[in-house]
Amino acid sequence: MTQTKKELVLAALNNESVDRVPVGFWFHYTPEPDHFTGLEDEDVIKRNIAGHKKYYEKFKPDFVKLMSDGYFTYPNEALKNVKSVEELKNITSIGANNPWIEKQVELVRQLTDIFGNEVLTFYNVFSPARYFGFLQRGDSNKILSDFIKEDRNAVKHALDVIADDLAILTEKVITVGKVTGIYLSVQNILAPNIDKETYEEIFAPGERKVIAAANRVSENNILHICGYHGHRNDLTWYEDYDIKAVNWAVTVEKISLSEGKRIFGGRAVIGGFDNTDTGLLYRGSKEEIELYTENLIKEAGKTGVILGADCTVPPDIDLVRFNWVRDAAATL
């Protein structure tokens, strides 16, 4: 019997046999300035929802990554443009019923009501450090690095508070919003004094807390190691995270799907295509994309593999290109 799309993607996530290798791509539905203004401008959220609906109707994806456009700004005024590490010591939670949490749950529920019965859905959540960074005017990596030199416990405290709020958000979008799981976006902190050991001490606990919250209410959650704009990551910093599947920038990191599968202990892997407007997916011919798809599957195998991109793809990409990938995968 042919697998439904839900059965297909669940099988891939669990390293089970699949009728074909599933395919998933995603992009933003609003321009970048709007990613931060959803609480103040309801029109941003309306356009986000309309974009999801249009994409789903035109492509009929194997699963959907739900975009958090409009809610990138974690609304903790005490963390906005922090000038001194002392300011971090008294950071407190925004509260479980904060509109930033409740409105994201509402967004997710509206989307899962539309297509959640047909496909698995995964909601975008950033790491505590990323939400901290979105609130700063300068280089957030340098700010965090400098603060760690001054008082690492103050930094740990602030990130832990953010993580507590994200854990609440995560559980609610799954239990109330009815999303399948989360798609947690993390990045190495690129600064001379932040090595793997420092990251494990200061940044990883909050990320693990969010994952643990997700795992309490769903078995199926995805880790995204973000290589957007060429950001380089050491994937081994995340090799023991308790997560079902991992997506990273194959093009940026020069680590293939099969090699990544080894790094992550055989977990399911997602990706394979460059996500930029200079990459093959955006510019290549049908024949080139079909051949690349075939080679990806030959290299990585059919088990525990979902084809996708390094990160969000350009929003003006022709959706027929996604079908070229899916159709080519089906022939194998």
C-alpha cells in the first residue's frame, strides 16, 4: 500500500523503509523587516498565513516547515540593546501568557487547521542566543563574547531565562497549536574565546532545555545548524543533542548527507541543496537538478534521508523546481 505523506515522512524520520525519498523546501513569506513586527502589525501575520496557504496549494509539499515570520523579536525589554553585563543579572521571564507566546500558538493552530491532517508540520524556533542577538544593534557574537569574559554566570542566567520561555512556547505550539514538532535553529558563536567547551557550558544548556521540552510532547523534532550567509559551524558541537533529525548547510560546511549521518549517530538527515540564488536549485536546468538529485540519493541512500536545502530558499524561486526534485527522487 502506498504511504501517505505523513507515513512517508515519519518513516524517513525513523530510519524506516520509504516508498520514495521525501522532499521539503521552505522560504519566508514576508520581507525581512517584517520578521520582527508581527506583534505590532497584524497584517504581517495575515500575509504569513496567506503565503503558507498559497505554497501548500501550489506545491502540495511532503511536509511543511511553519515560518515564524513576525515573531523574531523576543519581547523582553530588559534585553534590548544591552550595554553592560550587569543588566543581565536580573533578567526575568516574559511570562507564560505573554502575547508573543499566545499569538504564535494561534498562528500555528490556524496553519495546522488548514493542512495539519494531511502532512507533518514543524514550527521554527531559534536558540536563546539567536533571540538575544535579534535584540542587539551591534555584533551579537562579539557582545556575548565580551560579556562572557566579564561575567559568564550573568550570560548563562540571561540565556537560561530565554530558554525557559522558549520551552513554554515549544510545548504550547505542539500541544495546543497541534504542530508535529519544532525546527530548532542553532549556530556556533563565532568568537575567539568561545570554543566547544565554552559553548557546552554556556549555550548548550538552554538549547537542550528547549529540545527536552519539545521531546516531552513530541517524538519528532528537527535541529537546524544554520549556515545562512556562509556562517561556518562545527557540527560536532551538536552531535549528542537528543533530536530526531538534523539539517545543516551541506554547501557551506562541505559535509555530505552521508557523512553528517555518521556524525549524528545514524539520525535522519535533511538537505543536500544549496539554498542561494546562485545555486543549482535556483538556476540549474531540469536535467541538472534531476541528475544532482539522483547523485544525492546514491550517496546518502534512501533510508533516513529527506531532500531539502541548506536553509530558506529565495522566495521568488519557481516551485516547479521542487517538483523536479521530488519526481526524480520518486524514479529511484
